[in-house]
Amino acid sequence: MAAWTGSKVRTVGPGELAGYTEGVRDVYARAFAGPPWHEDPAEADLYAERLARDALRPGFTAAVSVSAGTVTGFATAWTTPEVFPADRSYGQVSAALGPARTRAWLCGAREVNELAVAPEEHGAGLGAALLDAVTGRVPDGRCWLLTSLRAEATLRLYERTGWVRVAAPVPGRAALAVLLGPRHPGRADAVTYGG
């Protein structure tokens, strides 16, 4: 895939990210309004509020893309705590991987929380550029994320950029999958691990 040459992609720190909140909220609303997410626009307001709290997490990093002064995409990531959380979908992830693999593969790793691209920018490599901006410089390559198996275009993006899906299914009705980054040391085991 050719390098992204459209919008300018840059990493931003927590303080600087606040200046992009309205644009991030807009991209979030438009990116997650359609299938498979079908989120209500009010979810974007909740995300913007959560983003301010997320920016305080250890290891938080963000990337934004801007074209002609308008945010066209963003990605956020942080360091997964050494004591693996149990809130949100973390408990289901831990149940899928088991305690040993959860510790080895995810604890202390860079966790991609959100990646969103404005619909009019889809298919041009912006998602890959944003993903690389928040994960490409992780020294040990330990990066992971959680996404829906129903997000077929998103899964194709991750696979094209070298991410691999952990073979163990995440329990629950949300149809979630754990993916490990292109340089993650657990990659070889991930594709054959079944629970």
C-alpha cells in the first residue's frame, strides 16, 4: 500500500488533543453512524467526554489527520495496565485468552482504543497512517486492539497492515476479536491459539 499523502497526520499529546475535540467528535459521529456500528449521534458527545479522561491514562498517545483545517481522522492508544482491567470488554477478552496469555500479550502493551476516518476519506490509506502513528514506534512491538467481526472493512484494513486475529473467540453477543500488531511477539501463537 502506498504511503498516505492526503491529510497531514501527526501525533499529539493530551494537552494538544483538546484543541481537536470538536473535529474528533464529528469524525466519530460520522464514522460510527453506519453499519455495523449504527451508533446514535449522542454517542459522539459521550466519546468526546470520555476522551478527556482517556487522555490521562498512562502511555496515552493520539494521532489526528487534518486537511484544510478540518479533522479527517484520528486514532487513540494507551498502555494496558499491568493488572488487566475487568470493566468494558476487558473481562471477555481475558476469558478468551486466559490469564497467562492476557498477561504476556496484553498487559503493558500499547492498546489501540479508537481509530476513525471520515467516510469520504475511506480507502485511501489514511486509517493505516493513523494506526502506524500510534503504534509504529512501540519499541517491543507489543500492540493490540479489539474490534467487531462485523466490521469487515475494518478487519481488512488491519490484516492488510500486518495485524493478526487471535484464533480464540471473545465470548459475548458483540462478536469481538482481539488482534495483535505486526511486530507483536505473540503473533505466531495467536493464529493457532483456540482458548
